[in-house]
Amino acid sequence: MKLKTAVKLLLSVMVLVYSYPGVSQAEADSSVQEMQTVTVFSYRAGTGDSRATAMALALYGAKYNAVLLMADHLASKGLLKDYGDRKMEIFCLVADEMGHRIIDESFSEKDRIATIKINSRVSLNDFVRAEIRNAAFEKIEKHFSFQEEMEPVVSPTIAPGQEISRAYRYIRKHHWRMAIIYLDHLEKKYPHWGTLFLAKAMAYMGMHEADRAISALTSACYLGDQDACIKINELDPPD
């Protein structure tokens, strides 16, 4: 009960935080705070990936793409706060819970490719709720025991947004080793998820282990993460 009360109080405070200077009440209440968009994402399943896991990661990818579009839209209107180094962990949680409707989905048995096309409705409130949720997770993780951090338990429930956001929180706090340990455990569940290897590369870069970072980026790029492909050229440009 105390946690619910705390969350309600935090929500009230954050509503005040989102009162931006120079933005009229009429504009703040307009449809500019909400956007419908259609996005599509394909995930190539690897050995050990179930069809359910492949479809879930394809869905997450489509939702995350919608979050990026909405974030750009809100930022262009001066309505989205600058999350700084918390951005990735919060965006993951927005994608985790945002409303969506599946337009089309397919799974090619031959190519092992899962594809999902969705219609999403993303709003500024989704980002507010994700920030609150992120703070709640951070509070819980603050009290993890040493064993919980060194031997993290990964739930069998498929929740990629919530799970990868934890890794990004470790990375933001420069808890590089804990991030690697957690991602190693998560990799057993999602062995072919490019986003996971990109996060692992960020942790290795924080530890100044360039070779391991490039190796993780190479894996992420091979698995279809375009951001990883760009970062490889930045770290190890071709001759």
C-alpha cells in the first residue's frame, strides 16, 4: 500500500514537471501530445529460439520504432523533456506497455523470420508513466543483495523491454561488471537478440575493453541491429 501511495505522489510531482514554459494550456491539451503510427519489424530467429520468442521480439522491435518516432515528434514540439543518459531505459519501458494493434504478422519457417506490423497510439503520458516505472525499478534494484546481482534470476516470462531496461540502468550507473553478468544470463534466454549485444558492447566500452566491445557490436550488427553497424565503423573504421 505504501508503494502505491508513493507512486501516486510521484505521478503528481511529474505532472508539474511536464508544465513546460512557453507552451499554452490549449496546446498542451491538444492532439499534439498523442500520435498514431504504423511500424513494422522483422526478427530472424536462431537456433534455440521458439516461435513465441521470435514473435515477441519482433513485436517489441515494432513498438520501439514507434516510440522513437513519437519521441522525435514530441521533442520537435518542445514537449518531451531531455532524459539524458536515462533515455534508453525509459524508452524501453514505453515500448513495453504502449497500446498497439497488430495489423499483420507472419513467421517464415524456411527463413525463420518473424515479422509484425502494428498500429500504435503513443502519447506523452506513456513517457511519464515509463519514467515513474523506471524510478520504481531502480528503487527495487538498489536493495538487491550481492548474490542477486552476481547471480541474477531471469524470469521465463518474455518481457524484453522491461528486461533490457535493467541492463541500461546498470550501464548508466557505470556498474559495468553487473551489466555484463546480467546480460550474460539474459543472453541464455535471447541468444540472437541484437539489442542485447549492443547493450553488452556499451558495457565493454565502459570498461575500456575495446576488442570485446567490437566483438559484441559485430554480433549485434550481424543480428540486424543497424545502430551497432554504425558504431563498428566509428570504433574500427575500414582501411
